[in-house]
Amino acid sequence: MSSEGAASEYSDLRPREKCGIIGSASTVPVATDLYYGLRILQHRGQESAGLAVFEGEVKSKRGMGLVHEVFTKEDLMSFRGTAGIGHVRYSTTGTSVIENAQPIVVRTSFGDIALAHNGDIANADELREELSKKGWAFMTTSDSEVIVRLLANELVNTADVHRALKQFTNRLVGAYSLALLVNDTVYAVRDPLAVRPLCIGERNGAMMIASESVVFEALGYRFIRDLKAGEIVELHPDRFESFRLPHPTHTAHCMFEWVYFARPDSVIDGRLVYDARVKVGEQLAKEHPVEADIIVPVPESGRAQAQGFSQASGFPVVEGLIKNR
């Protein structure tokens, strides 16, 4: 079998549940901000990238590869919409092909819907079977398409966006953050346990949601706050409206974000990721003390933990491994 068609024995061991999402509503075209925001979120996914904006209808482009490989300057100039969303992808469910790249766009009698999704839907197969029996055809193997088709079904039935969003998220089982473009309006959704990160920022004449707060600082936005568990918000250029705010008994933030995946200068749920990693290193030194002379971090993810281990143990940190950038 050729290497092109063969599945690696390690193909299922890669990170499968992390992606980066972004969305913006503004008084001016948003494509450039979305593009640079995705560049900042590139660490969350290098498989594919995509943008969708509303210009009388949803206009989108997606492709395989890094953000700067997918979009040209001419592409950004051609996107003139003042509301849009973007996505960088790691595989969640579905194979690494262009059909599974996001945002996923569907046309309905209610209007156009685009979705950017970070997470996993545990009951995706059950929902896919249910929607297939109702006549919905699926073009991809991704659970993200199941989400957008489920929303489309609710919108067609209710013709009320707020009601449809509440009802369809009640059907989803799993960990997810969503950026949605329903016609000309951007919506953001965080799962009921707040497993996946999602936050809001503002700049004069623009509102933005993103997977990580580092996007806001780089683009000149002011970080407002994280979405709360189960919250749904609607973005406008001068404000955001929260129209569902459940009261969960507990949250279950993803530990992998704190340990490895998020950028160390991000703030997630009120805590700087770097500080959390230092605390992990300190706790490791207390729980598993060792006899050693030096501590060598494995760049880049182990640097903060090594610093914490050093502070708690007294062993010096030595730069033994350097990444070739």
C-alpha cells in the first residue's frame, strides 16, 4: 500500500479536539482582523483555515494548510462584510480533507448559516441518523456539520434565531465552543460545563469573540470577559447581548489547555495560563521530589512548569534544549 493511502499506526494519537475560532461584528469590513486573529490562533490548528463573512449572503473561503497559505491579500480585499467568523482546524471527528475544513456553510429557507466549531460532540452519530431520516443530506464526516444541520432544522421549524439556538444547544452532548454567522449576525456559544475556552473583546466600533484572549491584545481590542458556562451571546458593533445564561452546578475546564495547548500569555477564566503552569511545576516538585542537579525544560511547553519546579525545589533551570524556529 502506498504511503499516501496508508493509515499510520499513530494517526489516532494526534491531538483531535482542539481548534481555534473567532468572530467579529463591526462598522467596517472584518476580514483583515479575522485573518490576523487566526494567525495568532495558529497554534490551535495547522490543518486547515477558513473565513466566512456576510455580503447579502454568506461568502466564504477555506483551504488546507496554514492561514497565510490559504489567504492572499486579494482575498482579504474582496471580503467586504462587516460580520464574519473564522476557524483554524485540528481534526476532531472526520478526516483531514478540504470537505471537513471550516467554516461550514449551509443554505436554508431561513437564510445562510456558517459555523466554526472547537470541540467534540459525543452524540453526533445519533443526531446525524435522526437528521438523515428527516431528509437532511450530509456532505462531510465532521460532527461540525451535524451541529449546523441541527441548527438549520430548528431555524426552519421555528423561524426564531434565539429560540432555535437555545433548543439546538440543548440537544448537543459534549464539549464545544461555537462561532455562528446566521445571515448578518454573529453568535457565540460555550458548552454547559465551559470545557472549551471562549472570550469577548471590544474595540471602538467592533466586538469580537475568540478562543483565546491573546487575540485581543495583539489587535488592539480590550478583553471584556470569558463567556460563562452555557452562555449564548449575540454580537453587535457597539455591544453584545447575552440571551441565555444557565446556572451550572459545576464547571469542567479542559486541563490540556492549562498544561499545554493555550498560549502562555492567554487569560482563561480569570487566570493567566503561564501562572497556572508555574503552579503545576511547584506542585509536581512537592508531590514527586527527586535528587537532581539541574532542571531542563523541553521547549516550549515545559518552560513555565520547569520554573515552578525550580522555585519549589531550589534546583536551577538550564536551557538544554533550544527549538529551531
